[in-house]
Amino acid sequence: MSRPTEILPITEDDAFLERALQRASIPTLMMSLVHLTGDASLLDGPIRPGAAVMGEVDGGLTEDDKAAVRAQALDALRAYRDRGGTLPPPPSRDTIHRMMSFMVGQDVPDAYVPMMMEELALDGIDRRDVTWDGIAAQTRAGFHVVVIGAGMSGILTAIKLEQAGVPYVVLEKNDGAGGTWYENSYPGCRVDVANHFYCYSFAPNPGWTEFFSRRDEIRDYFERCTRDFGIRDRIRFRTEVVSATWDDARGRWSIRTRDAGGREDTLEASALVSAVGQLNRPKIPDIAGLDSFTGPKFHSARWRHDVDLTGKRVAVIGTGASGFQLVPEVAKVAARLFVFQRSPQWMSPNPRYHAKVSPEKTWLLQHVPFYGRWYRFLLFWPGSDGLMPSLVVDPKWPHQDRSVNELNEMTRIYFTDYMKEQVGDDHELLAKVVPTYPPFVKRMLQDNGTWLTTLQRDNVELVTDRIAEITPRGVRTADGVEREVDAIVFATGFHANRFLWPMEITGRGGVTLRERWGDAPQAYLGITVPDFPNLFCLYGPGTNLAHAGSIIFHSECQVRYVMGCLAALLRGGHAAMDVKRAVHDAYYERFDARHRQLVFSHTGTTSWYKNASGKVTTTSPWLLVDYWSWTREPDLADYELR
């Protein structure tokens, strides 16, 4: 599949070009200059961006250097416009590699070049597509796929199945597409990965209105993709999967569904793809007296829009990612807000977190050749594998309680200083908000100063005493203090470890996933499970990204692998493929061994990455480049085929 050209003709005058260039990312603009002029000599010139860091897109250049690049770009864009939008021959592969390293101010190792060339897709070809040549249309027509979930991964799978000409249906329990972006509608809900990277690689959106867009705009993007790629009519909304059972004799899955009216139906499928995600079943803690509260109480993922919190006394329980986003918004309207914190969170400074994208910036993305592709690369690279060294435990490091190595300690100091600057002389608040555990043990949050500013409002109180019980009138903490409230919001996360729950998935020999997994779900590459033939998980066990990339990038890797498996089944005339137990177990031995070396397994701290026994089950320990390589195509030697 070819990607959209993304480039519109330039008709604007020189004065507009000059204004637009004031908003340009200079390293990105320099890459476009190579394409516009065919001259790569600027890669050897005196103006060179510094090492790329997350959230910084100007390369640390001086104002004089920026002005010089803008002047070159104005001349180049003027010439490009006046000659009718033609371009010189494209740069060679070697030159593109040089451009990558130049742009990010550091060497891009050879091992990363194929992955990043694929991501850039400067020739407009989507190399994550799977070749279906040689598979007859009649063969494809006889192979039926059921996809569970119309969130990001389910939509992606449907797009690829549609392009492959394989019959499919998507079953979605909600009445709209978007998955987590449909279900989470709480105030302040937004993405924490830069939006010009948080979108399908083959469907970039130059029209994002914010750098980290809010929920409605992201949901609209996924809804638009269902229409643009012609898959919406293949989604059955308000249809929940109750169970799925593998028939080994027939090589088919039998899927029992229930619609919103309670009517049940049974479908059959050659393959079953789970795209249900990890964060879609809200978790409310078992607190004494929970049912006694007389006012409205609800989870952040089931926001009660009929409950007006204006002028009310509100308790928000939980300060993870959702609480971090909704608390500042609730504080603006509540008369009194009590924020109950079990443990503080590390936050990464990000001044653009709530920033809007200027019209000129959007224009650059839409009109300047290859600007959008290189801008995506600039966002991707510093959020790629460069963080991993700071996450690896150094057994000789003497301060294991607060950090795991020297780099991790430097990060800790930087984040702590960032908080100190905001709270000033309020030492009591500082003691409450600075974590005692190492950075990255838990999910890192993005912050532009809003969180600590909110906690210092007169109508907000941060409560760190343990909650003892919920009373009919409010929340009582272990110190005996009862805080009376009119409403309670639970920002307490999800049952992240219960994959495919509450569905009953039964494989070969009557074994169920619930029995097989218990509290330690496992899947080879996070995708396939022994004794569950033709079942493929997306965003499955051990694939959450806590150190790099975006979940969309990871899902594109997984969907390519799944499509490769389906093509192998059809091309080989096989009814079923089942990952070998030895392959699966060896993978998980490596998985566990790697996690024991990483910060996510740090003892003494709980997180949703871990199960009840403290074992990391949800999060990937791998470098992106390794996982990308392993999932480019299935190794059929890993599977029993019949």
C-alpha cells in the first residue's frame, strides 16, 4: 500500500513563506532542504543540530543559525513553488543515513537504519504490508477472521485484512470505534506521546490542533480511519464476545456473542484476533464501606457527564496518569477537592504538553516536501531505545533504593530539581510529591507545571494518609479524619493483568486461557499461546511500552506479524498453526531474565506493570529494534502447522 503524498502545492506569496518558516523545526527544515535542492553539502556545514532530546525540536541551535537556515529555506521554497513543485532526484540510501545522524546530532547505528528507513517511507511505500501474491482470491474468500475490539489495534487489523481481501468482522462492545479513546472521556484526557508520531505510519495527520491532543480529536482520527479505509461497515457495534472455543477437528473457532439487547449469536472463524487491549476494564479498589456512600461515585473511565461537579466537594482517589490529567480540570470548578495519593509519581518536564499547533506549523507539514516524514522521525528517535541504558540495574550501584545506576540517578536529580522549582519553600508538599523509588519504576507522566500548580490551589488538599474506609458522607483516612464530599472519582487504573477478561477462551483439549495464565499471562512475542491455534493477541502480555516508541508503532509490528501468519496458513494450505511449547517457554525465560535486570522489577514498589506476586507481566523489556526485527515475518519453524 502506498502512503498519501501528504504534500499540497505552494501558492502562497513570499511574505507568507517567511512567516511560516518562523514556526519551523530547524533540524526538520534542513532535511527538507536536501530534498528541495538535491544538495547534501549542508550536512558538512558549520550549522549542526545538537543531540535530539524528547520534547525539543530545534536542535539547540543559536538564533543566528536558525535565521540562516530559514533564509536558505525561503530561497529553496520560492524556487520550488516557481518551478511548479518539481523535485531533484531523491537522496541515496547512504545520504539518508547521514541525514538521520545529522538531524538527531548523534550516530544512528547501522542496526537501526532498516527500521528507520521503513518508518520514514520517503518513497511512499508502506513496507509493513505483507505480500499476498500467489494466494488465490477463492482461497482468501474461504478464510474468515474475527477481530475482537475496534480500538486502535482492531482498526489497524481490519485495514490490513481489507487490503488483503480476507473476509472478516470486527466485534465491538461499545457503540463507537476508538477503544480507550472512546471509553475515557474524563476532563483533561489527552495522549502523552507526541501526536505527529501517535498515528498510523501510513495515515499521518498533519492537521492535529495540539501537539498532545485531547481525547475527542484522537477519537475522531480513529473514527475517520474507519471511514477512509472502508472498514466501518464491517464493525458490529454493541456486540460483546462472551466466549470462544477452538474446534480442533474442524480447525475453527466458535465465537459466542451477545448484543446490547441480550440476544446471543454464534460465529465461526478460521482465525481469532484479540485487539481488546490491556486498559479497558476499570479497577475499583476494595475499600471498606464502598457501597455506603450516598453520593455519586464513578471510575474515571466511566465518567458521569450527568454529574455536575461545579461548586461541589469532590474526592479523587488515585494520582496515576488519569488522575494526573483530570485533577487540574476538576480543581477549576470544584468548591473543594481532596486528592488521595497512595504514592507520588515521577513527571517529565514537557512545556508543549498543552500547547496548540499554530496554523503555520500545520501549513509546513502539509506543503513542504518530506517535512512531515522527517518531523515524525525527529519525534521518534529520542523516544526510541536511547533511554534503555538508564533503566538497566547496575548491581554495583550503591543507592539501589532511590536509583538503579548513575544515569538513573542523574534523571532523579533533574526531575527532583524540576519539582523544587515549582513548590518553593513548601517543604511539606515537596516531601509528599517527590517519589522515593527510582525513576521509571512506574509509568512516567508528562507535565508542564499544571500538576503542582493545582496542588497549591487554596481549594485543593493532597492527602497521603491511607484510606481506612468510605463512609456515607465521605472518606475516612487511617488517622481518623473524615473528609465529607459530594462525589467520589476513582482514578485507580484497570485490571491490566486480566487479558481477554471476562471472556472465556478455550483452546485445544479444553484448556482455558484463564486456567493457563492465572496471574502470570504469557504469549510468544506477546502474540501467540501454545494450545490456542490461530489465536493472535495484539497489545498482549509483555508488550506494553514503558521506555520507548508508541503503542501504535508496536501494534504495527504485531499486525504485520499476524498478517504474515495468516498468509503462511493460506499459502501453505494449512488449517492451523500453534506455537511450539519449547519456543514459547524459551522466550519467556529470556523475558524474565531481562526483566530482572531492569528498573521495572524494582522491589518494594507496586505498579500496574506487575502482578500480585511482584512479577512484571505487562511490559516489554526489549529494545524496539529487536522486537521490530523479530516481528517482521513469522519463523514457521516456531510453529506446528497442519
